[in-house]
Amino acid sequence: MSRPLTVVQLLPALDSGGVERGTLEIARALVAAGHRSLVVSAGGRLVDALTREGSEHIELDVGRKSLASLWLVPKLRRLFAERGVDIVHARSRLPAWLGFLAWRGMDVATRPRFVTTVHGLNSVGFYSAVMLRGERVICVSQTVRDYVLRHYPGSDATRLRVIARGVDPLEFPHGHRPDRDWHKRFVAEHPALSTPAPWLCLVGRGSRIKGHRHAIELVADLRDQDSDARLILLGVSEPGRERYVDELQRLAQRLGVGDAVVMTPPRRDVRDVMASCRLVLQLSSQPEAFGRTVLEALHLGVPVLGYDIGGVGEQLRALFAPGAVAPGDPAALAERARVLLQQDLRPPPFSSHGLAQMQEATLSLYRELQEAPRRCI
């Protein structure tokens, strides 16, 4: 039987987001499989969850963009040696640079193996290229792999591995419906939702690239076609984004749908909100690497309407093709939304893209690399 591994994951902080979530998911899988899980970051609200599940957190500010961060390189090198680390897994660019510099200065015959994950479609250049320094490079979608090979044509394609993000079927069960008490509380908070009109929602932080404006314009177009709907912009109201939220509210009023748009801060009950909607929207104006909410909504059995670009288009083409629409065509978007609402098309259950599959594939990659011949990089 193979001996247990010691794996350290490097990322800037443990607050929120897809990178952080993926880190906890792999840490949990490592512990469950009897391995030793270490995470290095500046800390954050998810540290308690990480340590409760059996991992160890080591607080180092590996995400601080300062020349002083180079002083962390020898600390990381000592950490890797003293803890007997087998795998170093870097998930973000600055932590990857620090981890790579520490790793490169160690004896090739005894140092850990070095893994990176490309979570996003990063800006192209020397700084981002560190994510391709891994002995194995995990791409979170085929879209990411294609992006890497297109912009870094000298990359070794044999080191790139597509391991798609996964959804927990227990957290997002097909056909889930929130209970009546939740529904009453949510409508009481947002009286605009008290009408029998279908709910649409777009989940995303308060950023222009997330497509909130397109979603509001879509609701206005539907109303012009005598198709009433209510829109929930879930997570858009954040500290520091007040001016942007005001701008969206003014747009809704100008288009005559101020009474149909609800804007909320980030919430923990995203599953219940999505499960209560007839359509989940993903209208980011820039290609995304993956788009986890698309997968979560589809796994719930809720239709997703999104632009056919990047990782969002990749998922929709594979799992719910009627929901993919070309970007830049508001009329086509409104027509597709109207058809989906009228026909009440629902995505079928699927077994791919499971969380357990993602965890198993990642741990298998660790083991494969641990047993592979060593070479200088």
C-alpha cells in the first residue's frame, strides 16, 4: 500500500471564492484518504472550517504584492523540508512564484513535486506564466487548457490536465425545493417577488463584467413582449459598490422595470434562491474559466440561460444546449428566455462534474506525480 502523502496548498487568503472553495474541497479529500493536509495563506474566515475538517493552516502572507514577500521564500523552503512535504500545490500567481522559487532552490532528488492549478483566464505575460511551471498543470476546464495553449504555444501539453470543478450532489440535489417558511421569509424581505410572475436570478458580485445590466435589459424586453418576470441580482450589493448599485437601479427605473428588480447582498441560501427560479442567468461579458453557478443550477434541475463563450458556453453545450445563446444579441437573448419560460424546459439529471470525481482525479494526479521520474524544470 502506498504511504500517505503530505500536501501543502498555497493561496493568498481563505475568505471566499472559487479558489478558496476548491482548496477546502481538496483538503477535505486528503484528510479523508489518510493524507496530511497543510494550507498556507494569510488567513481568513474559512480557516476555522479548514482546521475543523482536519487540515493544518500555516499563516504566511504569500499573496502580498511587495518585494518584501521575497523574504518568505526561505521560510517556505524550510517549511517544505521540515514538514516532509511531498506535493506543493500552488493555486494563485504570487503564491506560485514564491513557492516555485523556494522549490527550485531545493535538491532535485529530494524536493517535493510541484503542481499548479490555472483557475482563471489570466492576463498573458511573464507574471502569469508561473502557473505553467508546475510539473503537472491542472486546468479547471477545456476552455482554460485551450487558452493556455493558444497564448503560451511553447507549453508542454503533456503536463496539462483538465480536471473540471465539481458540484456536491448532496448540497445541490436534483429537484430540490425550499420549504414554505423559507419562501415566505424571502418574499417578505423582497415584496416585489410577491406576484405570480416567474423569478429569474443572476448570481454574481457587484462587477460590470457580470452582466447585471444585460439582465435588467432582458427583463425590460420580456415585459415589452407581454412576458412578465422578476429579476433577483443575488450578491450585487456589496460594500464599496454603492455607486454601481445606484446605477443599476436608475437603469431599471428608466426602462420601466424598477418594480421587477431585486438586488441583494451575498447570501448563504443561494441554493434555495436558484431552486425557486425559473431561469438562472449567466451573462458575463468576458469569458469565464468555468462558472460554478451554472453547474450548480443545472444540477438542481433549473434551466440556465447564458452566453456561449468561455467555460459557461462549454458547460451549457455539454449539459443544457438550449440555454446557450450568442453574446451581443439582446433580441436573441430575450427570445430564448421567452421560449425557455413558455416551454418550461428542464435540464435532465447528470452524473458528470461531481465533486467526488474532481477530488479523486486530483488525488490521483498527486500520486501519479509522486511516482513519476524527476527532472529539472
